[in-house]
Amino acid sequence: MLFALAMDAVKAAVGVLDLSTVLVLVVSFLATVVLLGRSRRRGRLPPGPRPWPLIGNLPSLTAHPHRKFTEWRGRYGDVYTVRMGPDDVVIVNGWDAARESLVRQADDFADRPRLYVFDRLSHGGKGVIFGQYNLAWKANRKFVTTTLREFGLGKQSMETRIQEEARELCNWLGSYDGRPLDTGLLASAASNVICSVVFGSRFPYEHEDFRQMMALLDRGLRLSMVGQIFNMFPWARFVPFLSNLGNQVIDNCDQIDEFLKKIVKKHKDSFDPETRRDVIDAYLHQMWQGMDLNSNDLADKFSEEHLVALMFDLFVAGTDTTASTLRWALLFLATHPDVQSKVQEEVDRVVGRETPVSLAHRPDLPYTDAVLHEVLRMRSPAALSPPHMTGTDVTLNGYDIPQNTQVYINLWSLHMDPAYWPDPERFDPTRFIGSNGKVLPNPPSYAPFSLGRRACAGKQLAKSETFLFLVSMVQHFSFKLPEGAAAPPMDGVMGFALAPPQHSLCAVSRD
């Protein structure tokens, strides 16, 4: 994908630059890589595919790098090295190696590399997704998990918020009266749950500020893969035929940053330390405590920059991953009508058509729950983990991996391993149902929310949302492809999450 994007940019440039200029730029580009970026393999890094000079293995990593990494696993084993541009990157495949690195050696693999675009989004390594693994990260991660519980996670109040949003979502689906609709709009429902927790209230889908926020997030996610070019080659944003792409990425980062800062300012202007309305107020309270106690320790861990980075993390992770899971779920149901019928039969029997579904119904809906498990296995939002980085020299599967080495966990390889999942490309929810008729609690080689220190902090919220949203939708609608339309490609589109391609479905009322 990265190589293809760079080549597209070159082709576009040829139309506006003469050949000699392009050649000079290309030579300069390659020379700069050699002088500034080239790295050599160190220690006993695991062997892998032979890299091309200067660009490494990028030509092989097209639109679906997770599939290529899984293919290479058969040739080089569970742990091997690829070169991505100037950097050596270790790829970890399979259940055993993933657990060894992320669980048994959790602290050693918990850091993040300092990459240009990620640094811009995280205010220099802050927040919980791209933040550096240090005391501030640990404090902010603890804040997220504690505050989500405080504002209702695992309680009736959070469930009520999701149920209210599910009703709004079903009203929106019903407004199409069975006509084709773009399932990408499911992101609005997922984002509104986050809004209710972070801002203290939801927004009508047509609200101006809400639409602006969704547009910025959507554009940022579409630019996320382009941004990887500048993560590997930060100076590439100054190359004429790539500068426009770089400007788009940075401009969008700045707009998101400005939007979130305005929200923080509104909260600061009305802040009352005795009343905490939402996550932002809870964070401002932490900052206020630091100032009140004159504590440099708290001030270092909780700052406005940390807060803005954390808000970005919550919205991106809470919107894109949940929306992608729901879109995949509806697409699988539309292309497997027998599965959809079984889900609806179970829901009708246990919940009925009129009763709002609750999380208490989940144990009595094993087939429906298994469908969501199978969706997450086949199309986990994180086919590849965000890049980890070794915090010290480590040994994995007998290979020495130096400190500050980038490491990707290929979660796709866990979920598509035939040793654990026979015929892994077949959609079969029953593989998650045990002999007792219940959903298997902790199946091996299954980690849709990753593992270890960097596992998704919002895992329980995401599971609650997808369950309540999906059951609410199938209670009232049947989903099918538009008349005469072929099913879209099921490989997915790599971005922040592995999302289905843009497509339409018809929500046909069952009422």
C-alpha cells in the first residue's frame, strides 16, 4: 500500500513536471534515503525476505500487508524481519509468539516508536494509543479505565446511553424506507456514544459541530495510510511531488487539534471542581488537583496536551473500530441470509420485537453472540497492531532484538490459523459455541482487541455497543444487498481499522 501510494504520487507528478526535473528529484530522494535513513541489521535479528536496496520490502506490501505477512510466515516462521524503507521491523505471527511478546514480556514490548505523523497527533508521544510507555502513559491509561467505569461502563447508566443511541439509529434506518443506504453512516452512532461520555451529551446527526467532527475524523482516517509514507520518510513532505499529500495530512491533524482544543476551552470556562459532568471535567479535575497541591508530578502526567491527545484517541478508537465491526456484521448477515435468519429467530424468541435488548440478554443469545465473535475473528478492526517498540534488548524465539526496534503483531495470522480455525476463510459462528451450547469464554488464537499492556482500553465498551446495536437493528430490520447489486470485495480496506469498502445495504422493516 505504501509503495503503491508513492508510485501514484510519482505518476501524478509526471504530468506537471518535465522528465529531467523528475529524475533529479528521484535521485535526490534516493540519495537522501542512503544518507539519512538507511539502517543495517544488528545482532541476531530473525531472517526474512530479502529487501530491495533503499526501499526495503515495500514493493511487496500492497493493499493488504497482513495477508503478505501471513504468507511469509509459512516461509520464515513466526518471527522474521522485514525492511520498511530505511527501518528494520520485526513481524510477530501466531498465538504462541504473540503471547510471548505481548504477555510474558509485556513491559519490554510496550513502547511506541516516535513516528512523524503519530507524533503530531499525540502531541509528542502523549495519549494512550501512540503515547510513549512511561509513567505519564501509565497514569493516563489508568485514568481512562477508571473514568470509563465512573461514567457508567458496566453499569446501567452506560447501557441506557447505548440503548438510547440504538433507538436513534433504528429511527435513522427506518427513514430510508428500505432504500439503499451507506453503512458508513453507522460511525455517527458509534461516535455519539463516545460524545455522551466525553462531552456529557449526544448530538443530533445533523448538528453542525457533530458533522464537522465526523468529517475531520473521516478525512483523517482516509489519510492515515498516506501518512505512513511520512512516518518512514519525514523529509518526504518537502519533496515537490509528495508535498501536497504531506500538507493534507498535517492540515487535517491541525484542524482536529484545533477542534478539540475549542471543546476543552469551553469546559475550562465552565469548570466547577465540585461537579464532574464528563470525561473532560474529570481530567480537568486531575489537572486542578495538581495545581492545588503544587504537584510537579501530577502536572507532568496530566496536562492539556495529554487531554487533547487522549480525546483524539477515544474518538478514533471508539468510532472507527466499532463502526467497522458493525458494518462488517451487517455485510456478513446480508451475504449469509441463513445466518441472519437464525439470529432473528433467536432474538425473537428470547427478547421479542418490542422489548429493548439489554446486556442481561446476552447469555441467552449464544448464536447472536457467536456471530459477533466470528465477525471479529474474520475481520478484526486491527488486522495489524499499531507499531510496538522494544524498550530494551530482548530475545524472542531465539533471536536477539535490539532496543528501539519496531515490532508489528500480525493479529490476522492468529485469526486465520488453520491449526486453531479449520477452513478459516469460511464464515461459521458455530465454531465459537461449545458442547454446552454456550459461547466459548477464552478461545486460543483469538485477540481482536490485542493483548498485553497495549490491549484496547475500551474493549468492554466496544463489546457492549456492538451487541446492543446489532441486536436492536436485527429486531426491526432485515439487511440485504440492493436489487441486482453484487457483494462488495470482502478483503477490506486498510486504514486505522480494516474496514469494508464503501457499499450500500437495504434495511427492510420487519415491523
